[in-house]
Amino acid sequence: MRVSQPHGIVGVAGETGELLDAMKKAVFYGHKLDQENLKEECGNLLWYLAAIIRSKGWSFEKVMSENIVKLQQRYPEQFSSDLAATRLDKI
């Protein structure tokens, strides 16, 4: 199935909501985190992300490698709240 960019973006939002709902049930309602559901929702999310990437003619590998470079610049050693606020990759 071919998915347009707007369809993919709305799909990502919906699947993210489903992931949040699963976490809400575990954290606030004391339910056990359903690992199979979590895996399924992650798969759905990845499917929509791949659809967006494909609709733009990009490769998943290129998007990921550019993101890794950005995060390495932002957090040269490891994540910290101070570095998150400073955004070294934007200076």
C-alpha cells in the first residue's frame, strides 16, 4: 500500500498515542507492560515512518545516519539536560 506523506504523519501521531496509552496503563494503573503490544505498536510506528521516508525519496539509512551525526554533535560524551538546553548542533 502506498501511503502519502500526510497519511504517514497522521499515522505516526496515532501510533505514538497508542504507545503512550500502553505506558500510561503500566505506570499509572499498575498494569504489566504488554511487551507484545509494545513490539506491535513499534512496528506500526516504523511502518508509517518508512512510508514518510519513502514518499520523500529518502533512504532509512540516510535519515538515520544524519540523525546520528546530529546527536553526536549535540551530545559528544553522553546525554545531559544541560546539553539538551544548549543544543551544540545549532551553534
